[in-house]
Amino acid sequence: MHGASYMCVMSLGEIWSALAAVIAQIPRSGLLVAVLTALVAGWIGALMVRRRVPMGHFVRTASTVALACILVTVVLQLSRFDSRMDFAIPEMGMPRQLVEGGETRIPLAPDGHFWLRAEVNGEPVSFMIDTGATLTAVSDTVAARAGLEPRRGGIPIRLNTANGAIAAQVTTIDELRFGNVAARGLDAVMAPNLGETNVIGMNLLSRLKSWRVEDNTLILVPNNPQPALNAE
């Protein structure tokens, strides 16, 4: 009996923690505020229709249209995380994500990871290349130095780290350079408690022509060969 009660309390605690995390993000996310506003407007509209109050149908329809627009916005933003959607989904005012340059080779570090020295909007930053990460991620400290700002109306992101799930915000890196590679208009996430382990994820790697590991060296080959950049 005691064991069963303990499991029940833990489950409720986990549910409450997840709910609290979502609620905490509402003031920081215009998208979540818009969703809640549309839902409340829809409930009010339905109540007005039930009581035959004028404009009830208009309010309910407007809330439905608003929710549809928000859904389209979410789909468009999520599509940017996958390079296969670049030609299927329009940019809709967001910068095109380009990765170009020349072949770059990165040796395996003694800790078993591939590390590189890059420039984010001209600021020097160390990155670990993580093929298991969907998105490129930077710490709040790096974001502040590089002048990165949260995307207005961006989707709130939850990142799973060694220290648990943390909240993150989507941003756009104007230019990220390393070796002979330059990425422009690249989506990234920035988060507190990320530490100094900034990560280059698959949203950059998948926009290369190819990448492979040979003799403990990671070889990156862009789609659009350009004159050699200044390598670090």
C-alpha cells in the first residue's frame, strides 16, 4: 500500500512539474499567449451563440481562424528544422538557411568528441558537433555576446540535457563560420543552464553535401563550394 501511494504521488508530481514549466513559459512566448487568447475567445463566442448574443458567431469564427493561423505558423517554423522541407515550405519572411564554403576536416579530440572553434556573428565560440542533436544550440552567455535575440512568436522548445529538461528559445544566427564553412540564417536554440557546451546539430550538418568520419577525422563537404575562408 505504501509503495502504491508513493508511485501515485510521484506521478502527480511529475504532471504538476510539466504543467508548471508550460505555465512559466507563457509570458515569454507570444505564440502561447495567442493560443490561450484564441481559446478563450472561442469559449466566449460559443457561450454567446448559446445565449443568442449578437456577434457570437463572428467571435467563434474569428477564434477558429486565429487558431488555424497559429497552427500554420507552428508548421512553418518546425519545417525549418528539417533540410528536406527547404524547397517544399516557403520562407515566409524568415531568412533562408545556407551552408556553403569548402571542405573542412576536424580531428577527434582526446575526450572522444569532435570540437571546433567557430565565430558566431563574429564572436569566437567553441562548439561540439553532436549528430544526435536536432538543432544547433548555444548558451545564453554566448547568445548575449553574439547579439542573438529570441525569435518573435517563436515556438517554445524543451531540450533534454544531462541535467534534465530545460526551456529554450529559437533564434537565428546571421553567420556562423568555422574552418572553410559558413552557415547563414541558421536556426538555433539558446537556453540557460546549457553551460559552455555549445552544440552544432543536424540542422546544419544535413544542409551539407556530405559528412563522414575517416581515420578519426570528421570531413564536412558543403553543397556550394566557395573560395576558401579563413580557417581557425
